[in-house]
Amino acid sequence: MEKIPFSIIGNHIMQIPVKVNGNEVKFLMDTGIGPTVLSRDFVEELSLKKVGTMIGKRMSGQELELPLVKVPSIEAGNLVRENLEVGIFDTSSFPPVLEEIKGILSIGFFKGSVLTMNYSGPFLEITDTTARESQFDHGTRVPVEIEYNGPSVSLYVKIKLPSGRLGKFEVDTGSDLLILNSKLMAELGVTHDDPNVESFKGTDETGHDYERFLAEMKGAIALDGYPDLMQEKPKVIFQDIIHDGLIGHDFLKRYIVSYDIDHKEMIFYKR
């Protein structure tokens, strides 16, 4: 077992130490990023050559064309990936607190291993999948739907909303609060003119304008079939997105969570 300490920047951004071609640098860890990515400046510093492109989508639906390069070596703890295909990401819009970040590690990097996020450490723990039966038998196993798009890996779980609706939610540690499709506002008893609902507008790094509404949900959300894995009256951001929702740090930090891509499971433990 290998433990990797991490720090939380702001409310939810997870920073971890990673070695790229033997040199230690600062990365973010984000299950919702899709592919592992390097910053454009870091790619130029390493003199990496483009090997292809992939087409992806942001949660708001914008298509992104992502150039791909191959990195000779990336290490996270004792896990080493060689000749790894990664995307090039523009970090020019990052705030100053993230100016030293060289890349973002995706959940796909840990395929073939079990990754555990222990928020009380805080640390990440990497375990061989062959040890899973003895090591993870005391946790609650939740099935995960996995979608692949080239080097991109995305995880989804079923969430039951207070209205009784079952939604398909992306697991996104790069988000803080629960994010829901704005089409669900009326169904959940949330209105734009409610004085307790905050609205704010902005523009993302692709130039897409958005409007978001922040509210406290009436009732609880829970993983479908696992009523004990729930959250009462969560803070919610409503936005026009292509998913039913995204579940992020605010929910996940309440547990120790293991991700086992090979067996299509997340395993939850009480902290």
C-alpha cells in the first residue's frame, strides 16, 4: 500500500505531488476531468510532440478539441505509467493560487489499482486490486457506470432525489457542491424568484456564458439502493448542463471512498 498526502486548496481542490519524467511537480486530482492533462506551458517545457486529438464535452455541452501528447513517465506514489497519452490543457485562466500546477490527474490513471481518498488523513492510498476482497469487505459497494472516450474516463452513479426521481450523476471531485440540471428546479420546489435563491452569471474558460442558481435542497439525496449513503438538505447549484447532475466534494468528503475501475465499483466507509 502506498499513501500519498494531499492538501485542499480553497474549499475542495485536491493538490497532490506527482513525478513527471522523474521530477516532482504539483498536480490536481480530479475524477471529473476525463483524461489526465498537462498544462500547455509544461508540455512546451518538456518538448512533447502532439500525437493526436480527442473530442470531449464540458458539462454545459460545449465540444472541446483536446490535443494529445505522450509522456514518457508519470508517477503517483508507487504507481508508474509509461508512454501515457494525455491531453494538453490551457491553465491561463487559473487563479494565482494554482499557478504552480503542472497538470491534472484523472481517475483513469489508476486503472488496474484501487484508489482510496481518505479526507481525514488527508491522503490517497493506492492498493493492488488482488487485495480487494480482504481489504474492502467492510465497506459499502456501490456500482458505477464507466464511460470511455479515448484516454478519457468518466464515472457515474445513480442518485435518488427528494422527488423520487433517479438521476445519473457524474462523480466529480473537482466540483464542490452538488450540481443539478436547471430543468429539475421546479420539480424540487425551487423557483428563480425565491429570495433565498442566489443567482450569479459568468463566463467559463471556453467563452461560454452561464447562469447558476444556488439554493438549499428541501429533503435529502441518497445513492440509489443505499439510503444510509445520503445527505440532508444539501446546498445545490442549478445550471443548464448535459447531465442530470454532478456529485462532488461536499458529499464525498463525508466518507472514505475507494474507486475500483476494473470492478466498476465505488466503496464507501464511514469516517
